[in-house]
Amino acid sequence: MFAELNITSNFSFLKGASHPEEYMSRAAALGIGAIAIADENTVAGIVRAHAQARDIARQVRERQTWEAANGQIGPALPAGLRVTPTFLYAMPRLIPAARLVFSDACEITALPENRVGWGTLCRLLSMGRQRAEKGSCELRLQDLLEGGSGLQLILWPQAQEVPCGAGGWAQTARQLTRRFTGKIHIGLFPQYDGRDPQRFADLTEQARRLGLPTVASAAPVMHHGARRKLADVVTAIRTGCRVDDLGRDALPNSEARLRSEAEMRRLFKGFEAAVDRAHTLAQSLKFSLDELRYEYPSEIAENETPSDRLRRLAYEGLAWRYPAGASDKVHRLLEHELTLIGKLKYEPYFLTVRDIVAFARSRDILCQGRGSAANSVVCYCLGVTSVSPEIGTMVFERFVSEARNEPPDIDVDFEHERREEVIQHIYERYGRHRAGLCATVVHYRGKRAIREVGRAMGLSEDTISALSSQLWGFFSTKGIEAERMAEIGLDANDRRLQQTLALVYEINGFPRHLSQHVGGFVITEGRLDELVPIENATMEGRTVICWDKDDIETLGILKVDVLSLGMLTCIRKAFDLMQMHHNVSHTLASLPPEDPVVYDMLCRADSIGVFQVESRAQMNFLPRMRPRCFYDLVIEVAIIRPGPIQGDMVHPYIRRRNGEEEVSFPSDELGEVLGKTLGVPLFQEQAMQIAIVGAGFTPDQADRLRRSLATFKKHGNVSEFRNLFLRGMKNKGYDEDFAERCFSQIEGFGSYGFPESHAASFALLVYASSWIKCHHPGIFACALLNSQPMGFYAPAQIVRDAREHGVDVRPICINASFWENVMEPDGQGGLALRLGFRQIKGVSEEDATWLTAARGNGYRSVRDVWRRAGLQPMMIERLAEADVFAALDLNRRAALWEAKALVPGAPLPLFAGDIDGEAIDEPAALLPEMTLGEEVVEDYVAMRLTLRAHPMALLRHRLTPQPGAKPVSLAPAEGKAPDLSKLSYTGGNPD
């Protein structure tokens, strides 16, 4: 058997032309015994190949089981692999590896022999990555010499290099041989230029003189020759030129592909020993990613075991959450959860999340947990979540299950303005060698694919823009490209356009580069950089690993999601304002529950600025839903989503809720799953339960279904489960139409399926923000403005909504405003909202701080502001344009006139007497008064809002009927559409 030990995948970004999964499937088809994904200075793609190897092995086992039960050769493998019976069950083994590119030596493929070798490789990559900027790696040969234990090394010299006696790669080989005796190999690979036999002979002779063995490789950059065009395109993108101008950088042919043993023996005729050595070397490499044992931080404190500490903290939290005493039900739930957590040894995970949350609370950073395990009694008592477990809607086993053996998942949202404090605390506590953020793989999607491939293919920018305009047309209705291109004036028969579009489809889904996850932290007990390489992020002070959330889930590595949420910032600031002005202290858990006045407000769709229910779709749905309890809000959050809408779940639910349609269930077992949502599946958990209960899915199959339902999933599709689902429903006696409808609804979750636990956490924030808006509209508007940018509405709409709720909103004032918007006494026993300097475009917080610090008893003139606050004249002009000097009896133009007279470096008043006295006698400027319309326009230019008049108020007189005008009837004649041409601004009423 042959082993390929030097594969370049597309995770050598813009160099390889095939996915790691494709290499693994192709290797199975070619009967290759082992392959090593050896990308350039990275191991980012090997988990994908590892997962594919697992999947192939599972499919083969399923086929073997079927054949054993039926006594005959089974059908084709589900993956569509076309393999011969000879090596049908000899699935390829993945050898983790990386190709190290040095600044002072030739390229070397590093192959870990064991777990120690893997740790060494990760440390090397971490070292090189962290001494360079993001996306680069700086490795020196000395790094390998100082710490390369547990590795087998393959050097890749080039034929045109100098002979071994004069230095070059031979000198590198000698240095490495002294350090790594018996672990150095010389790699041979064909270049398909007609000189390969001589090149192999020369390198083999030089290797013999050095006493080193040779190994053969095809050095593939693609799994199949059909990818040659795409390989040239990614090279053109990387080098920033057109495909036509690649020259020597272009592949001369399609030969640099994964090859079978027979092909390798033909290519290396006369050097077959090198082919055999590759297989022998692969057999000596026993390390597998399955050996990676993730060790979560033990969280042992003061000789207290994690189990004892979790139990103690949980019961302390129980007394805090239930000062009057918890019910027997809560006590039973707590004991049940603690027992299950202890059995699965997840105590350290819960303790880590609790400690992060405790740090945030010690700094008065508002946070709220969500995710799988967050909505539980344990998390409620630990302070991770404020959602009471007595809602009675969620079962703990859905999140921490002994049967599924899945790690728990807790996401914690923090105030978006202060999340960085929490992130840096995690780095400081655990160290950067033990904590790192997950990566996010940025893939080619839609417009990026069209733009970059189009430029590489030499299309004009106009043509690329035209193709981009039909993005969804191309990717959602593949097969009618000719019609789409004709619509935008392009020649569908143009060969270059056809090639470009085919390459766009092919590159779609390719990884482009690594970015950082929004907040997924991996924290370890030992060194994280011996589990996975760590590299610098673009953002200063951040370090990330090279695997994304799907990769670490594949390997069973736990993460803690430290996320940010703007509404938490708003709620925290609102709580602070209530404490300051009303001496009332509130938390998310202490707000008065189930306030009917709050639900009355939501039923009126009075929800501008309210979390999650402020969009037009939600505001349209609220009066139809008419929420009257907390669980109604849970459904409200989950139902207006692409998944439920696409699955046609919204209207059936409303009809059943309003009594217009009978609530019925096809079976009692599905009634238990869908009872609380009136027979309509709304949550991701329900989709999984339908598959298990209704279609007979195994837990493993249901888990794969869940993965395919994941938001923005890059690989896989929920539709692959269609036949299995329909067959399972039929076997259980369900009607075919009902099964089709069920699967259609489940398929809707492929776009976006919302978990019930997330919906419950979000519903709490919906209620909290609604309660503040209902009872303290001024404070809510103030906090919302101080938390921008966030939410759905601009400051102008927030201010207008506040005034409609009776809030006295006051303009920005040079002597009364601060950087933040504030609440101040209105003189009538209430509070008024005073706008702050942050609303002015171009004014920084630093300038506003200087302005307010030097204000004292108040400014008297524009020049006084300039002299005392030390602001630049340009900044004072911006203040004048925002009309902040009105309190000094200076209108906008007068203040701007004075601001324009300020000259940097002018004499101070003490020395300016002669100049100000007789030398200059400037008459007062007579500036014309601004009209109301001009004032409104300037307000929007300077502050993006106005307190003077709504812009439409200035046009309303043009929209009213003219005297003597006859009303226009828009009623259609029988059988005809209404004639809208009769409607005009001057002759008819637009209402």
C-alpha cells in the first residue's frame, strides 16, 4: 500500500485547490492506506479530514452490518464512493502533519510520532505565529533544533540547488541528523517537466551520501485533476494578477493531484523503494487526533474538590435566589442536576462559567447566560442566568445528557461596551498559554467569490458588478444562468463568462482566511499550545487557536462563549439611572414579574427600542400574538425567524392560538413533544424530538440532524435526511402528507432554528426592556441613546418615540450637557432628558471631557470655551453647528461666526489689549435669521436628529387637498384594478 505524506489542502489559504474532506474521500476511492494533510505552517484543516475519516468508517460499518444481515453485497456507500471490493473496507488513515516553511532552510514536513510529537508541533507553530502578525509565520531552523522531539521530518530539496558538499539543503540535513538521528528523510516529488528521472537519481545519490532514506510523494495540491483551473485561479488571487498573466506560477498540467499506488509506482519507476518507504514511515506514525484528551481546568480551590465546591456554591445561590425558601420541586431539580453533572464530571465547566460571571458581577458588568445548560436550577443558583427554572418548559437532559454524551453549552452575554474587561480577565487568570479564542473560518460566499474570481479571470469591474447584482438569482436558482445574464445585458454564450461562473460555483465554500470567533474561549488545565497552535489575532491583546467551533466540537473540546449584547449595556445604564434618580435597585431577576401593564404595551406594538421585538415584522405580529405571559414572549422571540417562517409555522400557530383551528396531534407521543406549542414545532429541540419519536431516529442520527440544522452551516444539508425521515414516519404509521409537512417544517430550521433555551433567555431581556420602557420611558430612552450604536432604530426615532411618551427632551447645551445623555429635574417634580455631546457628529469623548471639566460655573462666550477648555477651533465650529450656544443667547449662525474668528496661536487676552482696543474696530455682523426648515436640516447634519419639527411637518401643507379640489375615488370599476394614476400630491389626499 502507498501513503501520501505531503498533501496541500485549501487550508494552505489560496494555495491548495481541494477540501481536506475531498482528499479523504478520494483516498478511500483510490485505495490509499494513509494520507497526511500537511498544510503550510498550519493544522487548521486536519480536523475536517479527521471528521470525514470518521464518517467514512461509520458508513463502511453500516454497510458491513447490512451485508452481514442480508448475506449479499450492499449498495453503494452513502458518500457515493466508488471503490472496488478489494480494498472496500481498508479505509485511509489520517496522519496529522504540517509543512514547516523556514526563513533559513528548505521546507520540512513534520509528522508527529505520538502525543508528545503533536505537542511539539503545536508549540513550534505557536512560536512562529506569535512572533509574526496575523496570517504570517516566522520560523527559523534553530526553533526546530531546540524543540523538535517526537517528530519524523521530511526535507523537500529542489533539484536546482547546490550539491550536498557546498551547503544548501544538505547542510540543513546534516544539522538535523545530528539532532534527530534516524528521523530525517529526503522527499522526492515529480515536477512533470521531463527531467524527473534525472532529478530523482541526483537526489537519491545525495541522500545516499548523507546516509538518509528517501520517500516518495505526489505533492498534490488538488484531489482530482479537474481542479486545475481552480488551482490557477486561487494562485492568481493570491498573487494579485490575472490568470492570463500567471506565467510560470500557473500549473503546467493537471498532474499535481492525489495518486494511487499504481500511478506512483509508474511515476517513480526505478525508485519504487521510495514509494515503499512512504508506506513504512506511515505505519510507524501511530498518533491520531482521537488521542487528544482535553483536560478542562480542575477549578480546585482551597483543597475543595470541584464536586464539593459546585454543591456548596449551588446551595449558597439557592438561599440567595429564594430568600423565603425554595419549593420542594426546585430542591429535587437541583439535586437531580448536580447528580447528573457529577456523573459526567462536568463540575469544572460550570465552575469556570460561574467564576467568569462572578468577576463580571464584581465589576458591575451586567451579564446573562443562555445556551444549552444555562436554563437550569444550577445555573440559576450560580448566577449564570436570571431565567427562573420554575417556568417549567425545559428539561435538563436535553442539554446535559448521559445518553448523548455531549458537552454542555453555555453562552454568556455581557455588556457590549465592557466585554473586553472580561476577555482580558480570562487571559490574565489562565494565561495565554492556557486560554484562547476559537477561530472562525471565513469562506468564499456569494459576492466575494464573484468579485475575486471575476478579477482573476480578467472581467471588467462593470461586468463583475452586474454579476454581483444577480447574486441570489445565481445561487438560489442554479441552471438558469443564461436567462439571468440576459436580464443584465451580458452574453451568456461568452466562453470567459461561462468559465468564470463555473469557477465561482466551484470556489463557493472554500476557506479564504481565518478570523476570530465572536467570543468562544477554549480554556485548558495544561498547555493549550500543546493541544492546538495559538496565533495572534488582528485585534491587539487577542490570541486565537486555528480551529473553529465545529472542529473543537468534533474533538469534544469544551468552550465558553463570552459574547456581547448591546441591550445589556442599555439595561445596566437604565438600572443605574433608576438607582440614581429614584433610589430603586433592580436586577434582571428582581423586576416585578408578569406585569399586565407591560403586556398591554406590547399588545399595542409599542416596542420601539425593545429588545428583539422592535422590528417591523415583530411589531406587526405582536397585536396578533397578544402576549399575556412570559412563555408567550419565549414563543414571540422564536417564531419570527427565517426557520419558522420558511417552514410555514407562523399562521398555523396563530390560528390555533385564536381558536380558529383545532389543536390536534397525530399521536400521543408527538403530543407530548408539541403540546406547549399547540402542535406546531417552533424550537430546534422539538425538531430533534420529532425525528426521534416520530421517525425512529437514533440519538446519533438525531445529533447529525442537529448539526445540519446549525445556523450558517458550511457543509452538509438537512435534506440528506429526507428519505430516512419519511421512511421512519411511514413505518410508524403516520400519513405521508403529514410526514412531508413535518419534514418541510424541520427543513425550515436549516435556515435558522432557534433553541428554546436561547429563546427563554432572550425573552427575559424582552420583558426587562419592556418593563423599563413602560414605567420609565425617559430613562429607557436615555440609556438607549447612551448605548449606541445598537438596535434597530436611529437616535432621531428614539427621541421622537420618547417625546410621544411624554418625555421632556431638552437640546444639547454648552453649560448643561455632558458627554452622555443625562436625566435632570424638569422643575415640576419629574425628570427631563438632556441630550449629550455624544450626539454631535465628530465630537470625541475626550474633547467632551475637557469641555465639561473646565466649565466651572459656566461658559460666557464662544471665545471663553476656546480659552478655558483648550479645544481646537474646528471642534468649536462643530459645537456651534449643533446649536449648543443657544443658552448664551447665540443662535447657530452667530456662534459659528464667532467660532470662525478663532485663530490658533492668537494672543491671550492679557496681551491682546492693543489689538482688541484701537487697531481693529470690526462692526457687528448682521446675519440673516435661519428659517425653521434650515434649522431642521442643520440639526440633522450636525446631530442626526432634531427637536424642532419633524421634516414632514414642513411639507404637510403640500400634501393636503387644495381649496375647491374634488375628492378622488380610488374605488375600482367592476372587474378592474384601482386607477392609482389619479392620485397626486396636489389633487388628492394620500390617505
